[in-house]
Amino acid sequence: MKTLVWVEHEGGAVKDATLSAVTAAAKLGEVHLLVVGEGVSAVADAAAKIAGVGKVHVADDAAFGHALAENVAPLIVELMGHHDAFIAPATSNGKNIAPRVAALLDVMQISDILSVESEDTFTRPIYAGNAIATVKSKDAKKVITVRGTAFEKAQRDGGSGTLEAVASTGDKGLSSFVGAEIAKLERPELTSAKIIVSGGRALKDGPTFEEVIFPLADKLGAAVGASRAAVDAGYVPNDYQVGQTGKIVAPEVYVAVGISGAIQHLAGMKDSKTIIAINKDEDAPIFQVADIGLVGDLFKVVPELTGKL
Amino acid sequence: MKILVPVKRVIDYNVKPRVKADGTGVDLANVKMSMNPFDEIAIEEAIRLKEKGVATEVIAVSIGVAKAQETLRTSLAMGADRAILIQTDEEVEPLGVAKLLAKVQEEEGAGLIILGKQAIDDDSNQTGQMLAALLNLPQGTFASKVEVEGDSVSVTREVDGGLETVKLSTPAIITTDLRLNEPRYASLPNIMKAKSKPLAQKTPADYGVDISARLETLKVVEPPKRTAGVKVADVDELVAKLKAMGVAA
């Protein structure tokens, strides 16, 4: 099988989510990449070095600058004329674009796969990860999104892909980019961090969240996450949310502070290697999945922990 | 402008799903079912646009079993004007749902179609994007803010790094994220009133759409279980554990 993998990139660099998607694609056969954007030659060069890749299709055009699905999907559909599968990491771009491609190809997408069982059979989580379904696709071509935490990352070097420019399919005139508020991260990114410290509603408000959680995260060199309740309450922005419909993470260590452990939150972090929970309610469901639990008042315990590290 | 809002009947948000012992799926017998939470947000947004005078009519549509009528009645009680049930006992995949909705849109000519970004049962996150593709319309997915301005709509989207705003020509497809609004509860008088609002009954055959499944579910199993570990007595013990793990120096 010949697969086409969506290269997720930012600021001229290939993001880790791409590397997991490459690993998934390699299980299906030949791996080709697609780099889409405006001024993406550095990304294309970096992509060509990823271990195991063949052709790197490069679509560099102003119409692709913000990866608008309306403009990008027709391009992918054209390339799918000579590929058997389109694979995207389950990032916000991947989730936005892949189903549009699938429908144009009259293919039923397989979302958020956890494993490749064979050329047409995959496992994927349903019901917030409370069940794992094994599904077999009857479609001739496959459209797949990949859960990054479920696959090893391909090596960033060792590959010698060949670059091939793709003609732009142009601006379809349906949508335009207006602006973005992208947070400047001073800490590791959630989906690729080795350690995450997450806070819940118990943190009271935004300033308290920062005061309690941030110093601990910085001590540990950790990314900061949050439960839906903390995001809804406005303590931190939406991109901090870990859960069924937020970010899915699986770090080496996940520290849950003042998070009760609703199934929707657990869905986003229960594959973490070690879970540490700090909560004053000893019956909180988070303790049922935690490897190490500490029952106590987080306002006392967390600063003490930060101080002692 | 009409607004079309597809809604899905799913397992209630607060119920922990149980996998059937025979591995064929999740046990939904005698389980509380509700409207998909993201669809409630979609209905709410449509009603607010009607209250602002932007929309003239809100139409809820559901594809599913006869009991999906209850979900539609909830939509009507919240403030939708009328409902369409496309009844089938088959489990319809997002692609099939999108094809049916495309036919509904051909009849209704809505200016906006607002959908939940994903259903909390199959967690596919596909239908809105697929519908946009089939109708060749723009899509504003994972919306946290929607502003209609003449014949275009500005949609602020929740993306991996933060927020992004796009401008779409109408008609357009919007899918909702959690922060778009807080759905209202239907009042008792409105629940009573909803009973007399029109609810059209259709079948997939009425639309001539092939909804046969493209994915075959071979089995459904429980995920590997995590077991509770140890509780530490105090911070010192926790620090010792972290040091032993090599997390702290």
C-alpha cells in the first residue's frame, strides 16, 4: 500500500504528531509525505529526513498558508489518485481536514486509531476510551487519523525522501483566515511532554491556578494541563484541556492536582505511565487509576512539594 | 435564514459505558440516554441566533431509532421550531449521516447547519466536515464563538495552540466545541408546548441514500484496566517516590 501522510508543522519545524503518524503508515507499506503551507521549504527538507519516507509532496502556496480545509482537501483528493491511504495525526488540523477528504473520496474515515492490525483492520477507542473497537474497512481507499500517544515516534533523521512540488489547486474562495491567538508556550507542549502537571476546579481561579500549579510544573520541567472544569471556569485557556474532547496525553508522569477524575478526563490521560493524584477527597475516582495518591489539601501540599523538590 | 441542527441520541454523559460480555458492543439496554452534549450546544446556539433576530427558523433533525423522537422533543422544548426524524434501526455511520443531511439541506436550504463536533458514543468527529464536503460548503469546526455578519459568518475555533478565527461565506457548516455556550434547560411550559410542535417522520429510503456500513466492527473489548496504586502519607514520602523514579533530583 502507498500511504500519504499529512505533515503537521509549526514555525518551520515538523511536529512530533507527524512522527507517530509515520510509524502507523509504515505498518501499511510505502510512506509518502505531504507538506502543505506557505513558505514551507525548511519543513519539506526536515520531512525528507524522517526515517523511512519515500516521496515528499510539497504544496507551497498562499492558498495553503493556514491549512484551510476548503482549499487543502481538493489537493489531497487529487493526490489520492495515486495513493491507497491518507493518514493524518489526530491534531486539530488532521481532525478538520481528514473527514472532508474522506467524504470527497466516498470513504468512511477511521478516526483516532490505536493500532494497525492489518491493511484494512484497525483498533480505535469509542465511548471516551471505555471500549476499544476493532474495525475492518470495506472501502478501497483508507482515510485514517492517528492517536499520537499510541504509536512510537519515527526517527527524525536517517531518511532520504525526494522532494516533489505539487501544483496548487488554488483558493476555493469559501473561507478565509482572519487571525489567531496562539499562546506562546514557556513550557513543554502538552502532547509531547514527558511530565505533565494538571489542575482542576479545586484551584479556585486563574491567579491561584498559576500560583499553585506553575511553580511545581517548572520545578519538574513539566507541561501544564487542566480539566474541562478548570477551562470552563476560565482559569486557563482551552488549549490546556486534557480529556475525551480535549488533548489526549500519555506522558511518563501525570500529576493530577485537585482533579476528581470524571470519565471524560480519564479518557485523555489514563495511558500515562505513572499517574500521581493529589486530592483532598479520598474517595475521588482519580485515586482508582493513580499509581501514587496523596490525600490532602492541595493549597498546603503542592507548595510544600514544590519547595522540597 | 433557517438553521438546521442535527442531533443524536447517545448514552448519557454521566453513565459509565459497559462493554458487553460477548464483545459485540457496549450494553445500552436500560441505560439512560440523552442528547449528545455537543448537539445541545448546537441547538442552544441556533436558538440564540433566532432570539437575536439573525435566524427565522430552527429545524432539528435526527437520524436513528424511534426513540430519537425524545431527543427531538428536547430540542423543540429548548426552542427549536420543528423537527425531522429519519428513522432507522441500523447504526448509521458519519458518512451515511452526512449523505442524509445533505439531502435534507437540499430541501431546506438552511443558511447555517450547526452540529456537535463529535458524538460521545463513537467519538468519530467527522459528520460536520463530511457534510461540508458533500455540499461544497465552508466549515468552521470546533467553534467557541459564532458571529453572523450579513452573508458571511466569523467562527472562532478551538485549535491545538489556542484560538483561530476564520470567515466563511454562507451557507456554512459549523461544529460546536464546549465553550461556545451553556445550553439552557427546557422549562415545563416549553416541554408541554414542544409536544404540539411539528415532527416529520421519514426514512432513509425517502431520500434515496445508501447508508450501508463501510466499517465492520469485528469486536469491542474493554481497555486494559489500571489498578489503584499506593497512597502515600505525606509530601516527604511522595518526594522520595519521585526521586526513586528519577523524576526529581
